[in-house]
Amino acid sequence: MPEELRQALTPAENGIYISLHIQPGARREGVAGLFGSALKIALNAPPVDGKANAALQRFLSDKLGVPRKNIELCSGTSSRDKRVFVSGITIEQAEERLS
């Protein structure tokens, strides 16, 4: 998956953008591969009251090794398709930690 993963990542000044497809209410949390050109992530949290967005921020923080404050939801707050900006990380670091 490392080569394909790069299509979901976009470099930016001071960080990266990640295109995501979220599967809320899943039994197991984790990276579930690609969904089109987005990284699919399964989360335990239900898609209500922002719980899935909070769980996504926590999951990415843990997986990428960056503080939660470094993860900003840019679009898709009420959609399964989201785009996040992660500051303080490079594409190479993200690929290694998400694989």
C-alpha cells in the first residue's frame, strides 16, 4: 500500500493534507486501505454529535505521532469524505506511520 498511499497525501508548507474516507461505527479501528484516491479509516465512534470527528483526530494523532492540535479538519465535517491538514510532518513520515 505505500505507493498507492501517496495519492491520498498532498504536500504543503509546514505539513501535509490527507484525503480521507471515514467508516464510522466499525468494529475495529484502523487504516482500511484506499477508497478511490482517499485513505479509508475505520472508526469505532458513531457519526453523531461530532464523535467520529473527535475519534478521527485522536486516531490520526496516535498513528502519526503528532499532537491533536496539529490536526485540522479542513472539509467534510458532516461527510464521510474529509480532508485534514496535519502540521509538523512530512509525506515520507506519514507514509511510514500509516502503512
